[in-house]
Amino acid sequence: ATLTLTGSLAFAQSKPGDWDKIVDAAKKEGKVVASIPPSAELRKGMEIAFTRRYGIAVEFVPARGGAIVQRMVNEAKSGVQYFDLHIGGTESVVSAMLPENVLEPVEPYFYLPEVRDPKQWWGGHIWVDNAKKYVYNFVAYQTVSLWSNSNEYKPAEFKSFDDLLNPKLRGRIGISDPRTPGSGSSMWSYMNYIKGEEWLKKFVAQKLFVTRDLRLLAENLAKGKIALTSGIGYSEFQPFIKANLPVVPLPVPKEGLYASGGYGHLVILKNPPHPNATRVFVNWLLGRDGQEIFGRGMGVGTRRLDIDTKWLREYGVIAAKDGLTLEQFYKMENQSEEKVYKIREPGAAVARKLLGS
């Protein structure tokens, strides 16, 4: 079999020995280059485990979606290719990558049976894009993404989004900037969808601390400079949780929660510079080891059925496979191509209007 197989037809005829050939070819390519979510824990965990397993180097570029996605699109259009793949949220991928035709179908890269078989996954194979082939969603969960410093604001005080309008929280709430794609816009667009623009006006009147620097937001909460944050979650708070600082997730509000894939989406760039190393990495990432490391590093629920995700509840996260039916997930998710245009873009427009552009 030739090694630069692209069609799934070629894959259907793959033989057991072919995997070793792919791994050998990947070692000759020398490395795989991936853009990944900004988490030191994740980067370290994946780097060590993947290189140890296959002897192939990884070059990870940790970054939030918007800027890095634009760079990948510009590079692809000018014919300079540096990246093989991108792992991250969907908003920037849907709005900036899909229309530019710079992505390769993902499923032909599924090689190992434990990855390729839909029965290994809660909900089978789930795609974000309408074409169901370019943006693969491997994580599904619900999270409050509202955290407090328990010395400053008790979780028991929070029952509904309306509690965020409490005068005593004025000047004490920090939010991840909802004008740019990311977790801040997820929560904000959900509030817009559920509570409406008039409510958001009152929320903004609380004199919010708005930033794109998630590390700063987490640190300010841990130090008690603010009482509450919206739009950032477990992976950002992890260092402070480990240091036993008083940061805790708030309970689920009575208005309910959206369901998300968070940073757990995979896209492969057209004609990746290291095609075999990309194939090996994709199968490792979506296999047990990779999913265990991604789930632990990011504090999110994988859709793989052979991995325990119940431990996440302690951090205000419920894996979809532990708490939702598939029908509920599709109704509540906010990251598909359809929902990005229906819920998230209108939310971002309201954010620019209320917070200035």
C-alpha cells in the first residue's frame, strides 16, 4: 500500500502491517506540528506521552483560537505550510477556516479500529460542520464556567443568573472578553439567548472587569481581587486549585446550561507537511491515552466510552455521556456551524454594542 493514502477507499483495504509502515514513514518525517489549547499541563502531558510512545517529535504551538486560526489561513493561502493540524474551539474555525477551503476531511485519517469504530464513542462520530467531515468533535460536556472565590462570594448564594445583578457584586465580576471567539463568548451568547439584551445591559452596568488574558482573570479571582468570573474554567484554575486557593465552581443556575465541546475539536490542514506523522498523532490523540491526557489536562469530558469522566463533577463539569441524552446534547450544544451563526454571532454583536468594539 502506498503511504500517502488520502481516500477512505484505500483505508478500507488497510492491512495490519500497514500501521507499522505508517509509523516508520512518520519517523522519517521527523515531527508533527499542531496548534493546541493554551494549557501548560496539556502540552507537557501530550508531549511526553506521544513522543515516548512513538519516538516522533511534536511541535506544539499553544494559543487561543482567533489569532492562530487567521495565521493558518493566511499561510495556507500563500502556499507556506507550517501546521499539520489544529485542536481548539469552533467559532474561529467555523467563521474563518471553513469558508476558505483550507481543511482536509478528517475521517480518512482514522486508522486504528478503536478510533474508527463509532461504537467506541458516545453518540458515534460527531461533526461540527454541516458537511460532517472537516471539524471533528471529540469532547462533549456541560460546565457552569462561573467560578467564585469562596471567601468573597459563597456558591450557596448563587441560584440564578439574576443573582449576578446583586449590587454587592458591582465592580467584582471578571469576564473573558465575549467580543472574541472563546469560552467568554460561549457563556455570554448563552446569557443573551436565555436572558436577552436588556438583562445583559444590567449585567454590564455591574462594572465588569473584561479581559482576554485568562491567566490574569484566574489569578485575580484566586487572590480575591474580584469575587466571581465568567467564561473560564477548570484548565485555567488548575494551578490555583492545586495550590489550595479558594476558587470553586458555582452551582448550575436554574436557567440551565448549554452543552459544549470546549477546546475539543480537531481539524487537519489541507496537504499537511507531515502527513504520516499527522495520521499517527490523530490516532493517538483519539485513542485511550490521548483522550485520557486531554480530558485530565483540560478538565473536560471525552466522548470515548472507555474512559471514566465522573471525577469531573467535583469541578462543575458534567460529561455529556454521564448526564445527557444525545437528543438533549444536540438541542443544547452551542458550537456547531449552525449554532455559531444562530446563537454565537448575535451574542458577539450584542457584546460589541454594549462593551464597545
